[in-house]
Amino acid sequence: ALPSLFQANIPILPPFTSMPTDRLTRPSETTIPTNPPINDLLTTTPTAVPTKNPSLIPTTTISNSPTNSPTISLTEAPSKSPSRQLSKSPTNPPSKIPILPPTASPTILPSESSTSLPTESPTNSPEPLPTNSPSKSPNPPSTLSPTAKTLTDSPITSAPTGNCGLTNENRTELMFDIIITVSNQNDFRDPESPQSLASKWIINNDLLRLCPQQKEELIQRYVAAVFYYSVGGDSWDECSAPLDFDDVDAIEAANDDCNIQSDFSPGDVSGSDAWLTPITECEWGGISCTSSDDTQCPSCINQISFEENGLSGKLPIELKEFSEMKRLALQRGNLQSTIPIEYSSLANLIVLGKFIESTTIDDHSSTLTD
């Protein structure tokens, strides 16, 4: 009976649902905080921009950018030990002097032994023009380049290349213009005339390679060649021209067969080389010239002396160009010729063969006989 009484007297309250909103609630002790506690001394992640003052404790991770800019100038002293890895770029520019081993290109110093082949191009270019005063007595060339020697019907052929600073055609034309002032132009109509043969030789085959600029030397050498071909030079007993103008052995053989030397005066120049060889005409056998120091006519032919040398043919008028000629000894030959009247201009000529010895030529022609 008692329980029922109590139940009837105690009011039944509804269950607790919520607290009034105007009163502070006290969180349960088991509630987890929504934000972590703030620690003023250490942050877990670095800031994007470095702070002005470093933190008291260093961060554990590397910052995204350095706190300070690198210095522009080098430090005073290098590090005590080298780094183990090579840098991507050199710290200093390379030196100008190569290091060992040598490069693939040749060194400046020559090799210890000479090469067997010459260089492909000469080190020095030849002078385009000859000197103003060429030597009157050049030595024969040591080596000669053989060329094909052909004679055409024309008295003048094209000249060798690379001479006198002129083209072949210009050199030939200018030289021939000088030659025809000495000889009659009609003489060149015959390709086998002494004048045609002499002009072809001095332009094409003479290894001295005279130039049009050397007018006086050109005329004297041409006239000597005309004399050679006019009096049967190829059939002489001695001192005939070599069979091949470009063959060293042929030139030496011709010189060995020449033993005639002119009776020259003191101070004159003479020799005993074969005619038409690559040496000054003053040293061809039987010729003598004035000294190269002569003030009137240096290196001018003043004597031709051929006695008993098998001369034949006719005396050419071109000898009138030898203004210093004093003696022309041609006796005991086979010449059948009159003395050209043009020789009367040779004021110094006092001897001409055995029949008019010590006689000055007058303005008339005489006959040479044996």
C-alpha cells in the first residue's frame, strides 16, 4: 500500500533536455578542442616570407627561398677542402695556353723530321714584275720544267704564263712591237727566216724570260739570235745551241762542246757557253761585252770572233744595233755575203775579217770571200 501512495504524491517531471541559452555551459571534460594550442616558441611549418628576426629555435625544414641574397664579390679565402663533385660551370675562364694532352690540330713547332713531300702551295708569292736592273750574268737554272716544244707556221706564238706581270698575249704583242723596230716586218712572212726563228726563240723558248720593259736587253739578245740563225748556227763546229732548250742535260752537253772564247780587252766580259743557252749572251762563246760598270753602254756586245767555226749564210743587217762593236772576225768560214751598208753606222768597227783588217767601213758594200 505504501508504494502506491508515494507514487501518487510525487509529481513526475519531464526528462532534462537542454539548458537555457542565456547561461554559459561548461563543457564536458571529455570534449576535444577544435584548434590546437598556440605555441609561441615553435611553428611546425615555415612561413612563405622569412621574418625579420630569426626564430630562437631553427626550423626543421629548408625554407623555399634564401633569407639573404648571395654576395656579389668572392670571399677572401677559398674553402679548405675541395668539393667532391664538379661544378656545372667553371669558376674562372679557361687559360689561353692549352693544357696537356695536345689538341687535334698541329702544334706551332715543326716536326723533328722533314716531310718527304713539299707543301701544296708556296710560302711566298713570286714578284709580279722583275727588278729594274736584272743581273747580266745569271746562273743556269738548277731544274727546268720540260714543256712540249712545237713550232707553228706563225713567227710568234703565245708566251709562257705568269711572266712580266702581263698576260701571255700582251707580253707577246709588246715584245714583237719592239722586235719589228729592229728587223724588216716582211722578214717575218717566212716562218723559217732567221728573224722568225729568233723571235720565236726569245719569246717562247728563252729561259731567261725577258720582258718588254727590258727593251735594250731584249734588242741585243734578239739581234744575237738573228746572227746565230743567219750564219748557220745549228751547223757550227762548236758552240751550237742545245738540241732541247728545256733539257738540263742537253744544255750541259752543248756547253761542254763549246771551247771558243773571244779575245777580249781588259775589263770586258766573255765566256765559252753554247749559244741560246739560259745565260747572258755576253758569256756565249766568241762574244765579249763591255763591263756592267761601263758608263756609256754597260754590258754591250763589242766583239764577235769566230775563226774557223764553219759559219755559212749571210750577214744580217740587224748587227747595226751593236753600237759598241769593235771587231767582227769571221774569216775562214763559208760566208758568201756582201757587207750590209747598214754597218756604216758602226763608228767603232775597225776590223771585219782578214781581208779588210784594220779598215774602217765606208758607205759601200764589200764582198766576203775566202
